[in-house]
Amino acid sequence: MEASGDPRALHQAIEALGSLGTCGVVGAEPLGTEVSFDVNNLMIPGKGIRGILEGESLPDIFIPQLIELNAQGRFPFEKLVKFYSLDQINQAAKDSENGSTIKPIIRLSPA
């Protein structure tokens, strides 16, 4: 599992796989990021690379489970989010990039 979002770490994760191993990619590399690897090192031992989106969850099942866990106090999603006004959008982006917030949410003022 590669979750850092660093292309060098993804390259290393692919290289470190054993025969028939699969690297799950969950890190969010910037759009357009390319990673090079030796195709023969991938094919001959049967290695695989798989992109994973939202934990491969089924939203109709997963979201109600998260809501129930939150109601039980076992999933405090309020610690994962931070709200910003539209004029703070640049700060929201910076906070997301530097890791000071996990999920920035922009609140738009009513029209």
C-alpha cells in the first residue's frame, strides 16, 4: 500500500514487491505525475499496480456505517474536516497541502 503521494515512494513500492505482489495506490499524487519503472520487473514476476478510490467502498453501505459510528462517538469526522469561507480558499489549499487539515470544506455564502 502506497499512501504518501510521493512518486519516489510509489516507485520504491513497486520495486519492493515480491512475485505476484500487488501495490495498492491510495496516495494522491498531483495531477499529471508520472512514475517510471522497469516493465520487465513488473511482468516477469507477475507484479500488479492497483489504484484504490475511496477504499473500494460501496457508498450506500459505507456512508450509513460511518454515520452510525459517528453517532456512537467512534468516528469523530469533525476532527478530519475544517471549514473555510470562499475568500479563504487559498488558505484552505495551503492547509491541505501542508497537512494541517485533512479535508478542507469551502462554505459558499447564500446568494
